Amino acid sequence: MIKAFRELADLSLTDAVDIREARARYCRCIYETVKESEKLHVFAAAMDIDWVSPYEGNQNEYNEDYPLLQDVIDASVGEMKHLDTFLPAWRKTLEKKWEKVRTAVLLLEAVHHLEGLEGVSKLARKWKNKQPAGYLYWLDILKKQAELENIIAVSVEGLKVLRQGCPRELVARFLVDAAAEAGDPAKLLEGKRGCFFSSPNDQNLLDWLAEAARQDKRAGELNKAIGFLKSKEAGDPDEQGLYIKCLLMAGRLNDAFAITKGEKSVGWSYGSNAGIVFGAVLSALTDHNERATTTQELFRGYANQRSIYSNMFAVEDGIDACFHKEIIAGLGQKKLKTAKRDEYIAWAERIGKRRINHIVSNKHRNAYARAAQVLGSLAETYRVMARDDKAKRLLHHFYNEKYNRFSAFRREIKMVVSASDLLKNLDF
């Protein structure tokens, strides 16, 4: 009955009832009304000490809707009787199941009541990565006490013993916040780096590199990111997308090109790295000319496309970083040699044509605009390279010859051409 009510309350009463407070009051009633011989067992069941997330991959999640013992103590103005004798038995019960996050947090709370912060730190150091909740609980206490130096020290310690994942990222964020408040730029950068190494995703990478740039350490930190991702290159394809972005931001276009030149002309919006390298190649061939608006629009779209989304909802003040800008900054450090320019444009035209033909010949109407954008980008690149004849032939071939009966595609080409300063006066 109680379980059914809880499930119903979770679904229908979340806006009207403080579920955590209601559960705490219920548990307080249990504590005060159940006879002593059954109190420990019934109270443990009421507190749902065995709760685990029903979602696979979220086993380290802690549900804030479930009360701690302190919530139960605070649920009534009266004193919670016999707590000094109950706590040791409560601790003993919890010690049997500390592998579960909720039980571990309840145990840490009990130890904190009995032994203070020293007891919490001993548990955290004993558990290490077997139960990351130890370091998180320890740090949360230090944060409430505003002990910035201790937060920094414990966070650094935690980052050394915890493995990649959400708990380690949370520890890194404690370090970031404390270092920012303490005015410690070295530890702030270490915290940003720790966030990315703990949870490699686009937002963490941008936040880290933005801080590195502020401290004039962009190149060195970018090399650390490349080294970290290279060691994992053969694993997660999404992480390889981050690796490609890092190579491009470091100006290593040829390394990124070598990895992606064999990729297909399809699937650019779904995990393929060909789109971003195609855009980077054309941007480099045009010396990042701002008049090549179609090229830059295409490049911006693929560069800023997320490889791995962050689960954190954080807004960083003063950050104006995006992959498109960062990659252009990196590529702008080096001039392309003639042999490379020839290799790159030949590849870009070959894969670009295949992409256009695949989309239009298969009548993927929703993708006609993307096909026209690829065509316009190639034409703009040839114009900047002073090869107007090649630009005209490309446009003429697809507009007047091969797909002259595909009116929807021809409309998309017209729109691209009319919006481009480099193409709108070109007679093809």
C-alpha cells in the first residue's frame, strides 16, 4: 500500500507535495510508533535504504526525493528519543549494503553523527572508487562549511583515485567552484581539465579550452586533450569526433584529413567526421574568407554539431567559445602548401559530388538544401582560388545538365547562389 502510494505521489503530486518532507514525516511516525524490537527493521524499510535507480547507467544517481536521517529528525519539533542508542545499530545495518549509493549516503551521515568529519574522510579513503559517494559527501560538508582550501585539497585527492564517470566529474566541479572563489587559476584549470577527463563531451572541452585561453595556456592544454583522446581513439566513435575537433583546433588539418579521407559521403549529420573535415578543408583553401558565406555556414554547422552532449546544466559567464571559431584560430596558424591544396580540393570535389548525387538521385527532398550547400561551397572555393571556369562548370553541370528536371533541387541551388556574394553574379 505504502509503495503504491509513493509511486502515485511521484507521478501526480510532485507540484503540490514536498515528497521528501512527506516521506520524512512518515518515517518519523514509524520511528516513534513501532515497538523497539521491530523499529530498526521497519524504519529501514520505510527509509527505502535499498533504493537504486531503475535506469541502466544511472546506478550512481542519488534521488533527492528520499529523506536522510536528518530530514527525519527535523520532521517534528520534538526530540527524536533514544537516538544515541539507535545510531550505532542503524550504522551497523547500513554497513552491510554500502555498495548502493543511497545506503552509502545514509551510512556516511550516520558516521558523521557518531565520529564527525574524520569518520567520513576515513570511509571515503577506504572506499575510493568502489563507492565515489564518499568523496562527494565529504566535499559537500566542506562546501557547507566554506572551507575552500580543504575543498581544493580533497577534490585533487578525489580526482587521483576516482575513475572516469559522473561522480568524478562532480568532484572536479567542486574543485572548479572552490578554485574560482579562492582565486587559484592553476587549480581552476586543473578542475576544468578534470571535468573533461571525467566526462569527455563538447561542453566540457569548450569550457576547459576557454579557461586555458584566458590563462594563455591553450596550446599546451589542447595537446593534453589530444593525448587523452588519442589513447581512446579506437573506442567510442563519438569520442573520435572530439579527437578530430581537437586536431583541427590545434591546426593539424593533415592529421584529421588522414583519419577521415576514406569516410563515406553519407551520414554527415549522424556520427561521421567527413562533414567537419570537408568544411575545414574548404575553409582553409579559401583562407577563411568571410565572403565565402556558404562555405562558412556549412563549416559552422558541422563544427558546432555536438559529438557528445553534456548532462550538466551550467552557464559559464564570459565564455564566447565555439568549435567553429576555435578551429579557424587553429587552422589560421599554418599556410597550406601547393601539393596539399591540390590533394585537398581533389578530395573535396570527389566526396562533395558523391554527396550531391546520393541525395538528389535518391530523391531525399529534405536534404536538397544540404546538397545545394555542398555545391555552393565547392563553387565558392574555386572562385576564391581564381578558378572561375571550374566554379561555372560545377554549377552548370548540376543545374543545367544532370538534374535539370529536378525543380525542387534547382530552387535550392538558386537560393544558395543568390545569397552568396561570390556566386550571385556568376553566369553559368
